[in-house]
Amino acid sequence: MSRPRRDPDLVRAYVRTGGRSRATRDLDLVTLVVASGDPAQGASADARRVMDVVRRGSLSIAEIAAYLDQPPSVIKIIASDLLDSGHLSSPTPAEALPDLALLEEVLNGLRALAV
């Protein structure tokens, strides 16, 4: 008879997040984050692991979860905490949306080509 396997790396998600089930921010799987500082001295091991992975460059929440072999829901909570503390940042698009008048001109030009 075999004994149940005890995996030392198996930690429940609610333990990793301090019992929280929701992030403080609305992060998607495609939200990009970049490191903007070193982790605090009292940071959790998971927060330090996220920071180590993100130092390689701008990564999405899904990519971080894949690198760390963690559920995306856990990474969202940890990343939210790091965003709130200023250790991570989420880059904004470089350009704003185009002007409505420009879009209308493009649409009119496309309609003219179709005729």
C-alpha cells in the first residue's frame, strides 16, 4: 500500500495570499508589469520570486504565473500588493487613442475605395 505523496512545495493558494481571494486592483491576464524597485526587507518569498522574474523585463500576469508555476489568481493578488507598494508598475500605452475626426476621415477614405 502506498502512502500519500507529501510535496513540500505544495502550499494552498489562500496561504500564499494571506487568506485573501481578491486582488486590490483589477488586473487581467494580459496586464504588463515591470519592476520599479527592489522588494522590501519583509517581503514574502512569493513577492521576492515575482520581483526576480519581472526583473528580466516587462511580463504579463499570465507569463509570471507560468514561470512560477502558480495559479494566475495568486499572482494577481501578489502583483496587486507589489503595485500598491510601488515595487511594480504597469506601463501605460505610449499614445492616446486617435482623434475621432481622423477616424472618420479614414472611414470615408475606405468607403471611397470600396465604391
